[in-house]
Amino acid sequence: MKQFTAKEVENLLKKGKALNVIDVRETDEVAAGKIQGAVNIPLGLLEFRMNELDKSKEYIMVCRSGGRSGRATQFLNSYGYKTINMAGGMIAWEGSVD
């Protein structure tokens, strides 16, 4: 499974790189703050909403600590999506949040 650290993701955003970030936390967790531009698809709904994703794009998966996003990464990879897990999750995130 491919992984980025929270710092690597933050640095890519600071450089102006357009990233496709999927936050798999629950809605109430995301309400406390999410990475700018991230789309919230709770892990429990991912199977039903993966048709909203484009297999030609690469997605960075985010959760609170990296566990749920790791599961989401493996799940989507098994269906042919290109995904990267953000290790450490939002606990490790030091960048700005929406």
C-alpha cells in the first residue's frame, strides 16, 4: 500500500499541487476540521459511493489516525482505483483546516 506522511501531503498542497483528498471519517468528526478541498465519504458509505470516484485519478485517503484510511485504500485498490493512505491521519496533520 502506497503511503504519504501528513507532512508530505501538506508540502504538496503548499506547492500548489491539486490533490484529490477523500476524508473517510464520520460527518461529526469532519465538522471539527478537514483538509482544504477534501471530500467527505465516511468509510461505511465508501462501497456505495465509490462510483463517484474516477479511476483515472489518484486519491489520498485520510482519517483520524490512518487506520480507516488504510482500510479504504486497500478496498479501493482492490477495485482498480489509485489510492494513497495518509499515514498518521489528522492527528499528524499540522496544516490548515477548513
